[in-house]
Amino acid sequence: MESPLYIGLSRQVALRRQLEVVANNVANMNTAGFRAERTLFEAAMQPGGKRPNDQIAFTIDRATYTDLRPGGFTATGNPFDVALDGDGWFQVRTPDGDRFTRDGRLRRDADGQLVTAGGFPVLDDNRQPIMIASDSSVLTIGTDGLVSADDQMVARLRVVRFDDPQQLRQTGDVLFAADPGVDPLPAPDTRTVQGKIEQSNVQGIAEVTRMMDLSRDYQAVTRMVEDGQDLLRAAINRLGKSA
């Protein structure tokens, strides 16, 4: 196959990956605590062309990273909803180990544990689940994460941060896992805001526009590849007839 077709195919693969990432962002634009993902690409130069020193550029899907800009806050009036004002993360326990999230849609489960919307226990500053008595009528969460039920202190939410948040990777359900050997740090500068939730940081109009641009680019590259194949077939047919 000729080099232009290889170049077109590499670009198609990269554009398809971008479309998948943008489509996932759009699908989660209303998901509380969601962080948009972005793709990183680079050009790989390889020998090619008519002259010995000519090079051609292939597009390589290098990595995906998370856009960690905060989302806006929405007031709910629900005392179990908590937003984080700062760079901190809630620490929660899952069957696969501890995870981190910005989704503060909390609730009390049937066992009295304070859990996330997905049912995972939220941890206190001793890394233990937080229990809320079933007969409690007033839940208060202070800006320092102190949880009180009927004016009685229960626990303090464990809110942590990371020196390099890009070491976190999304694992689904707005949960993030830390790389092996990466320990969370205290986040004293992060305030907990009761009665609000943090929305997704996806900018809907920008993402939809990006998706439309990517779709047009993909169609253009597809036409280029098809035209290249047509030229190659025509050349083969011409050579076959002349033989």
C-alpha cells in the first residue's frame, strides 16, 4: 500500500479515538463530579517519499488525560449532598480497593453507612466508614468536613489531594484510582459545602462542536483514503492491460 494510504489510515484511527472520547464526555455532561477526558497525539516521522531523505508523518494515539478543572456548583438543599471547594477528593471504599471521587451525592444506606450514589462507603479521617444513626433527624456537615447528627459529632470526612492529580485514572462511576505507590495527602485548604453538588466540568456546546468538527475531518480523511485506493486500483488495471 502507498504511503498516503498509511498516513490516512493512521489519521482515521486517531480521529476515531478522539470521537470516542468526546462522545463519552457528551454522554456525561450531566453527571455530577465527572471530569472530561482529552487525547494526546504526536507525529511519528518515518522515511518515505520519492527522495532518499524524504519523511512522512504518521499520527500516533499517545495517551488520554483528565481535564481536572472544577465544575460548577448546583444548590440542592439536600443535607446529604456535599460539594468540594478546592482540589480535594472524597475517599471511598469499593470491592476493588479505595477510590477517589468528586461526586458528593451522598446518602444513608440500610445499614446506616454514609455512602455515595453508587453505594460505596465514604471514609472518615481514620479511613473507616461513617455510621449515621437511623433515628437522627438533623445532619450537619461543616466546611471542615465535620459530620454531626442532631448536634452530636459523628466523624470527619476524609478529603485528600494529590501532588500530581494526573496520576489518577478514571475507573468508571465517577471514581478514580491512584497509581501504585501514590499516597493521598491531607487537603486542609478544601472546603466541604453542604447542600450543593459539583456538576460535570464538560462544556456541552464546546464538546458538541468538537464532535461535529471531528466527524467532518473523519469523513474528509475517509474520502482521501478511498480516492487513493481508486487511484491504486486504476494503476494496477492499467499496468495489467499493458502487460
